[in-house]
Amino acid sequence: MNEEGTAMQIRYYKEYSRFLNRFMEFKVYGHAGRPILIFPCQSGRFYDWEDRNMCNLAAPWIDAGKLQIITADSIDPESWDNHGPCRPRIEMQERWYNYICEELTPRLLEINREQGPDHTGQVLVGGASMGGGHAVNFFLRRPDLFNGTIALSGLYSSGMFFGDYMDDLVYRNSPCDYMRNFPENHPYKKLFAKADKFILCCGQGQWEEDLLASTKELQAILESKDIHPFVDIWGTDVSHDWYWWEKQWVYFLQMTLGDA
């Protein structure tokens, strides 16, 4: 409930994707404001952010009309989190990538415009764990669509899920690999510089070792290209868990949107 005693506006959608040849579900929290597209953790679902109290924690900004959260569904069990042949798995990931960019993002902007100004080119992306990795991949590949991240404990290379296998599509979805070869004169560089917030956060506690190494690896690659994310490494007590992601989420919302 907000100060007026009215409930947060929450809407559920189930719409057909031509890229995935199936119906895909998503939810929208809030009536207007800056849109942030949230990706779930590994093999998670579109309702996890709500179930884990993350939408309630964002209620002050949502109720003030400063933030609208859109929670995407994943296909990780058919792509990253799958032990079948590599090529079909990464082809599914790329179809999901196209669904997000070509179908869900235009749709969320359409919904966002119903009760507020146009935020085309101003969509934030975020998530925790694999969701953070997805968010950064989308931002780095399409800074014309997305102009900032809140990425918590993300993994930014393909090795943990694809081992030594590499092809054109794995490469496109492995930020540490493709950003290592990012050209100095690429037009996206100006878009990265204009990003509202490019946040990479990770703890140093239990279960964060691989994610911390990946965060630092991507940071070094980006900074070697004169691209400067806001990298925030939290303490040695900060584990790979929702308890800390809740705290980080609120902290970075305030940093990105200001006071509610």
C-alpha cells in the first residue's frame, strides 16, 4: 500500500512470441515511471522477483510513479542450464535474446506509455546471479535499447555452462569474450558513455568466488576499452543470496532514481 492506501498496480500478461513459437508470460508492477526489465536467476520464473520481496522493496519508487518493473520469463532450462548438445542450446538463447529485444521491449514501452512519457532508449535492465549476467549482455549488445544496468552477482562469460565450446552465438552471449575484441571506434562506445547507470555489484562472501572473478575480469576488459562501469564490491560477509541482493537492490535504486 502507498500513502493513499491504494495497492500497487500489478498486471499479468501472456503473449505469443514468434521468435520462440510459444506464449511467454511477464508481469508489470506500477503505473508509470522509468522502466526496468528484470531477468530471473538461473532457470527462474517471471514471478520470482515479486516472490522474493524485491517489488515490495521498490514500492516507494513505484507508488511515486518513478519506477515501473517488468519481469521477464527465462528459457534457461533449454539453453544455459541444460546438458544437451551445445548448438541447439545457444540457438535457443539467441531466439530468447531476439524475443526480448524485438518483442518484449517494444511491448513494455507501449505499456509504459499508457500512463506516462515515452522512455524509448531509456529502459534499464537488471537482475541477480544469472539474471545479472543476462542484463549486462543485453545492455552491452543493445545500448540503443537499454541505457543502464543494476547487475548483482552476475556471471559474464560462457565457460561455466559451455566449457571450451565456442561458436558465433556463444561468443555473442559471452560479454568477456566479445568485449575483449570491442573496436576502439565502435559507435556503441558513445552510447555506453551516455548510460544512466552501468552498475556491476558483487560480494566477497560465500558462493561469490566465481562471480567476483567474472565481475573483475569484465571490469578490466571494459576499462581497457575506456568504458567505465560503476563496480561496487561489497564485503567478505556478503554472500550469493537474496538477503544481500535485497539490500543492494534498494541501495542502487536510490542511487539511480534518487529519493522516492
